[in-house]
Amino acid sequence: MEGNSRKPAFDLLIFDLDGTLADTRADLAAAVNSMRRHFDLPELTVAQVTGMVGEGLEKLLERALPGAGEQERARARALFHQFYSRNLVHHTRLYPGIREVLEQTEGIDRAVLSNKPDAYTRTIVQRLGVAPYFRLVMGKRDDFPRKPDPTSLRYILNQLNCPAERALIIGDTKNDILAGQAAGVKTCAVTFGFRTAEQLKSYRPDYLIHSPLALLHIVFPAGAIRSNPSGGFFDLPEGD
């Protein structure tokens, strides 16, 4: 693993999983549609399922099975887990450039914080071969509220002994941006994930990037960061 000799702007990088580190859309859609078939419902497109993702599994199932009663939701939950637990990384892959970003930021603490159930989060990170890059991997746990509540983010800061002003959270939904803002952490929204640039801009992230490698320009700035759409990133305070 090769690090970067330049002085970093941050001591801790906190990554979301779905839509940020990895493209998990196809496997999530397959699990949702497997569940829906048991209820004789038509399949949803990957794009439709993608729009339902970001606020935890319960919200995903609620959206994928609208109007379901308590017993139906319990059955749907079991069916989803039965399929997804066996197909976590059937189609899931790291986004191009993510591994290089992790290699280039060696020497900086990295963590994963996801609203996906903790066991799934840890397993996917492990199976994608990137677990050694992270000091802490954390999915949704029963003892923590999900993002955008900042409690889990503050827990990571405390565990890794990092002041909020020296951390950057990277994610593809409003939950990552709002959690970072509530915790006093700089925020970097990514447009290559599950939400569009227009959707993300309205939440005023500190940075907006269009490719994983653009993150290196933020972590290792060569002078002031300026608007550079062709390079894949821009600083919202100046470029908005």
C-alpha cells in the first residue's frame, strides 16, 4: 500500500458504504424483487429501488411493500434477509478509483459509517477486500440511531480520538451531509452514488465531487481548492 507524502487537510476520513465506497444497487434490487415475488408483486427496476435506499432497511422495505401490515412486513423482512445474506456481493463492486483513494490516503485514519445493518456492512467491506484500510467499520446497530442523527459519527470521532474539525465525512445522501453538519464535521457529497448533484446541493455540503479520485484534491489540497468541474470536484462556497 502506498501513501501520500503531502500533508493532509484531515486526520480522519469517514466513508458511507452504499453509493460511496461500493455500487450495491443491483444486489439490493435483486433482494427486494425476490421478496416482492412472494407477494405476487411485479419487479421494480434498479433505479426504482435505488430511490428507496438511504434511510435503513426498515424504510426500504416499507417503500418496497407499501400498505403492508405488521405480519406482512415481518415476512418481507425475513424474505429479504434470506436472499440478501446469501448475495451480498454477487454484483456489488467498489467504484472505480476507490481502491486508489484508499491506497493514497494510507497514514490517515479511515472509517466506514453506514445505515446498512452492522453485520452486512462489515461483511461487505471484508469481502470487497478493503477491511484492512479501515480502523473502524460501523453499520446500523441497535444501540445507535441511524444517520442523520450524529450520535454514531460522534462515537467514531471519540473512538479514534479525532477532533470534529479534523474529520471529513464522505457520502451520497442527505443523511451523511446532515450528520456531518450536526457533528461539526466537514462534509463531502458524491454524485456518482445514489443521488444527483441537484439533490445534494440543496443540503449545502462543503464539497461536491463527481469521481472518487477527486477526493484526493480535497484531502491533499495544492493551495486553495477552487472550482474545477473537469477535475471532478468543486468547493461549494466558491463554486455554487
